[in-house]
Amino acid sequence: MAFRCGDRFCFIVNVLLYLEFREPILPPAPLLEQLDTVGYRGRKTGRGFRDYG
């Protein structure tokens, strides 16, 4: 699913799930947070888990 909807979308959903349920097993993924912070947001930006360039 992450490949189709993008890293940023997955990160936002991850954060919202954590904020809604406050379950200790649902914290935002550190790797997605790092990718979002440096601007690697998936196919639209050309970088993410892969280099789309």
C-alpha cells in the first residue's frame, strides 16, 4: 500500500492512528518520520524508500 499512496500519506495516517487510540503499539514509524523530515515523500518528490529519478 505504501508504494501506491506515498510515504507522506502513510506517515500522516500512522500519526493520526496513534493520536486517536494512544496505543503503545501504534507509535509513528521512526523511518517514515525521518523520510518526511528530510523531504523524501515518495514518487511526487522523486525520493522516498527508493530513488524514482
